[in-house]
Amino acid sequence: MARSGASFHRSQGLMGRIRQHNRTANQHRQPRIVPYRLPSRAPWLNPIEPHWLWAKRFVYNVESPLTPELLQKRVYDYFDKKNATISMGS
């Protein structure tokens, strides 16, 4: 049986980073990452999918390479800004 999805989504390295992030997130009351598998050819099942293009443009709109810490900060900044916009519209 062939597996679907990108191999880096299932790598041990990524899963280790997620576990480490979740430990730190619990200590600092930050959002945790809870991975779950969706069919690779069904993006409509993933509600975050439409946001990735905009998030990538926001996060990578820099002149120099990003450190992991700066990448995390920019992702949080994007979604904090997005959540504030959604809250104001409600």
C-alpha cells in the first residue's frame, strides 16, 4: 500500500521537534501542535489550507534567511494578526 503525503510530514525528526515544541508550549501556555493525517488529495478537508499561501507570503517576505526562532515568531505574528482580524469582524 502506497503512503500519501510528503515524507517530511512523517519523519522521526519532525515528530521529535513537535514533541519538543509541545513540551515547551505546555510550560509557557502556548498553542500545542496536534498532528493528524488527512488524505493528500483532499485539501478541502483541511481548514488551514487556504491560509498557507498568505502565511507563507507574510513569513518569507524578508531579505535574509530566517532562523528557526524568527520563523516561529513570524508564524505566530501572522496568526495572531489573523485572529485579531477575525475577532474584530465577529
